Amino acid sequence: KEGGERIGYVIGTQIVPIIVKLAGHADMDISVSCIRILGTITSGLDTETQTVINAGGIEALKNAMQSSSVNTRKEACWAISNIAAGTSDQVTQLINVDILFLAYNVLKEDDFKVKIEAAWIISNITSKMEAKYITYVLNSGLLTILPTLLKANDAKLLGVILQFVVNILRKAKVFYGDVNPVESYIMKSECIGIVEGLQYHSNQIIYMFAIKIIEENFAQDYVEEDLGSGNINVGTSIFDF
């Protein structure tokens, strides 16, 4: 994240608390414009993001995520995804106000352009969060809609979701060790079959993510299956890249 003179100037005017307050204005033109300003500020340095948080920005953006306006929800999710790309403490503050649950609601049934921004929220949070917060991810319901998300036709959305999968598998491995409920769910659900198929996707980012997921978490399962059937061929491994 990089700041800029313009962001610094806006913060220096002491106007951020007013912008946060106006983010909840009844006039959609005013509220959306203010939320977009907050999104721009939170795209800057972590210290600049903190000025928004200190002014009550997380609560204001959380409320905006539940607006009846698609544009309001989209801008709010974008701003929150920027906060989620901040420090571990900033990410923890998002987790503590149930942003993951709100992101689940968006990803489950919202407009596509809002889903894209919500996908960045869960990807960024799970990248920056401490491993112990994997329990919040499990309780949010996100795993229950993972099969649907992995079937996304849009390559951009699918790429972000696959990064989320990489993140939660890594965090779960750190927190749970060998008894990993995330790995177990993916292996027992249709997710594993979907990821297997994505290894042959035409988009390089997607198939590389799919290979990474299999290689880092499920390669041994494939070796054991092949040994059991007597059909192992180490010379034709799909992981040779």
C-alpha cells in the first residue's frame, strides 16, 4: 500500500471524521461519494488507513455493506478490502465486528460486482490474519458456499477465491496441525474435484493456484491412492513445473 500527497492533504484538514459521518447520509449521492473517499484513503499507507478506523470508519462501512443500494455495498466492500490489506491489528478489528459473516452474505447472493469486492475482503483478511482466527472463518459459513464460488465463470473472481483457499489451508495447518478441518472439508466435499479440474484451466493464474493447492495439501493423498491401485508413475507427475 502506498500513500500520496493528496491523501495526506485530506487527512491534514481533519475532515475524515466528517466524511465518515456523511458515509451514512440518506442522500445516496453524498453517501456513496464519501464512502469512495474513505476507500481512497484506505488504499494508502497503513497509518492513513488508521485515521479512518480512528474516526469510526469500520462501523460506518459495515453499515454501508448492508445498504439496499448496490453501489453503496460495492464501494463499502472495496474500502473494507483495503483495510483488510493493512496491519494484523487492523485485520483483527474487522474480524471482531463480524465482517467475514457480512462478506459471506454478499458472496452468497449479491450482485456480481459487489461479490468481486467481497472476495478481496476474505482473501486479504485470511492473508494477514493470525492463524488463530481461522475459527472465525469456519464459523462465518464461508466454507459452505466454497463449492459454488469455485465454479465461478469469471476468471478474476475465481483467482481471488483460489487465493483465499490457499490462505485458509495454510492458516489452518498452522493452527490445527495434522487434524485440519479445512483440509478435511475440501477433501470430502466436491471442492477437491473442482480444484482438480482447475489444474487444466486456460488461465495461467487459475491453474497455477489449483496446482499449488493440490501440491501443498493433498499430494500425499494422491500418492497413497496410486500406491493402493498399483498405478503410480512418478515420471508423469502433474506437479513437475
